[in-house]
Amino acid sequence: MLRISPATIGTVTVLGLVSSLGLTMPVQANPATNSLVAVSNPTLSLGNGTYLYGQSARPNQLQQTYMVFEVKNNRVVGAVFMPNSSYDCFQGTLTDGTLNATVLESYEGASYPATVALSSLYALPKVEAKDQALLTSCHAEAAQQFQANLQPRIH
């Protein structure tokens, strides 16, 4: 889960699934919105395709966080996961190497915004079948949940 904690100025401490790994990424505070924004690498540009990024330069390392996602015209759908663990889906946009996404928690079904600088992670060369299966699941199953969670709630 890529929940960004406002208490961690200077790093993004990712809560839930990802926080158990201690994943941190460079950020800067945005006092106008009281949120954190990851520092991006403006030279990183990804074309349409499927990508795998991780906390480790090697795939399938236990207690390491990975993100598999598909880019189509700067729109992104993907999953964040640890090997042999649960995963959360996300969707959003990719601009200059910065992923701005809405994450859907797998357990609670809640959604929240997250910003990730891909330059703070390792680009892995091969998307394996199990990574693709997570991505397919997020495309198929999460679309309806994202729509439900993003609809305004009338009280």
C-alpha cells in the first residue's frame, strides 16, 4: 500500500503492505495542500508498455516491494506487492517519471492518493507471468471498485 504519511518530511514512509518493508522515497512537502510530493526525475519517460519496478534490483526478493504496471498514453494501471503476499491495485497518470495514482487497498477497499518517483526504484527488465497475473487482476477486478470508491458519497 502506498499510503504517504505527512509526518515523514524528507521521505515517504509507505504504510500497510509497503511500510512493513521500510520503503522510503525522496519527497518534498507541499504546504499548500498539506500533502507530500515525490521528487521526480524529469529525464525518465516511459512509453506505452508493461513495466516492473522494485525496491530491489533483483526480482522476487522476500520482504521487498515491487510495482508492476501498464502505461497507455500516460495512463497507468498496476499493482504494488511483495512476493508471496497480498497486493493492492492502483491507477493514475505518469508524467516525467512521477506516478500520481489512486491506490485501492485490498483489505479495506478504501482508496487514497499516492505519488511515487520511479527514479527512486529499480527498473527490472522482465515482467514474469505472476507479475502479469497481478496486473490482469487489477485491470479486471479493480475497475469496478475504483469506480465505486471514486464516486461522491451522498449522506
